[in-house]
Amino acid sequence: MSEITRKNGRYWEAMAGHRRGETVEHLRSGGEVISPEELAVIGPVAGRRFLQVAASVGDAALSVALQGAQAVAVDIAPSHVATGRAKAAELGVEVDFRVGDMTALPEDLTGFDTIYISWGGLCWVPDLPVWVADMATRLSPGGRLVIAEHHPVWEVLSVAGPDLLALSASYFEQTWIGERDLAKEPQVVKELGLEWQPHRAFVWNLGDVISAFLRAGLVVVALQEFGDREMYPGFAHGQHLPSTYIAAGERPKCD
């Protein structure tokens, strides 16, 4: 693993013991883990091979496994993986949980119908074109790489006061600039006041994402943007700004 990945791994492991994800009861009852909008892009999962990367405790993998998918979940933090395995055992469902770097996956992780990364995962990819190209080789013909993510506009805007926004990073530069926005730290960091760990994140704008799909030979089958006022706390018009997005690229059935 690169030095960037090692530092980011230590950052996630420092908080992983405090992050449990959805309850077993929520998962067992079929509670929402993957949104209806994401599921519409992913399609039916029963009998399909599903890989969740930057998986945290693997709630999405657990959810689709309960629906009959053959699921694999990869996360860089051993404590996240341990939590996911314990939840799978309690649910009585089989998910292949692995500790690993999503930018250096083992060769046997291939032939997937869906590769899925969600909320707060893509910012840990240091070289998006290289990563997307690797994910494309791990898809079966007709398989999809599905990204459900914080919108890069939200990533670079911070609420500085009542109805006041400030720019905390560049939309066009891949690495963070300016002051660290504490409001965008994981919830457990804010709640517990955990000691700050050195880490490095990246801003990938929508042009970067779609260009990476195309360079990897994927067909763009979805690009949807959504607003969420709660993601701009203190800014009354937050619903009019992009907050999240879903993008999907499909490997052609005949390469």
C-alpha cells in the first residue's frame, strides 16, 4: 500500500471500533440500506455477484446478500471488517469480508455484476482513472460500476454562517486546499471528539468521473444529482444546491 493509503487506513481504524452501521434488526427486517434510486441503477441482485469497496462494516453487502446476491465486502480497517463479519454471523448470511486496499485488490476479485462504492468512499482514491480502469476489468460483460457519492460541489462548499457559504477547496483541483471543514468529518469523529489522525482526501468532480468511465471503456448508463437541505445546515437554500449524485458505467457485453 502507498504511504497515502497507510495513513488513511490508520485514520479509519482509529474510529472503526465506534462505527457499527445499521442494526442487525434493521437489516433483518429489510430496512433501507441502499436507496431506491441506487437500486434502480443496480438492478436485481438475486443470484448476482456484488462487490462493495470502501465498505466500512459492509451494510450494503449484507443487505444484498439477504436478497440472494453473492456478496464480497472490502474495507481497509480491520475493525470494520470484524464488525461486518459479526453481523453476517448474527444474520446467518454469507458475505466474503476482506481487509484490503480498494486500489490494490487481489486478482481473484473479478467477474462481478455490480461493483458498488458509496458515500465518502471515492475521496480516498488517489488516482481515479487508474482505479476505474481496474474496476472495469473486474466486471463481467454487462456488469456495472455504481458510484453513489457526496457531490463534489458539496465537498468544496462550507456553511460559514447564517445563509453564508465559503469555498473550502477547489472544484477543479483533486487535492484539498484551505482549512479543514470539521462539519464534513465522519459523525463518530464529531460525536466522540476523537484525536485527529493525518489523512489525505481527494475531490473528484463529475467531469473526472465520467471521463474515467469513458477512458476505461465503460458506457455511461446513469448520472443523477440530488439536493439535500440537511447537508447544508444553517443555509436556508441548501435544497437548491447539489448534495449527492449517482453515476454508473457499464462494461459492454461485447468488448
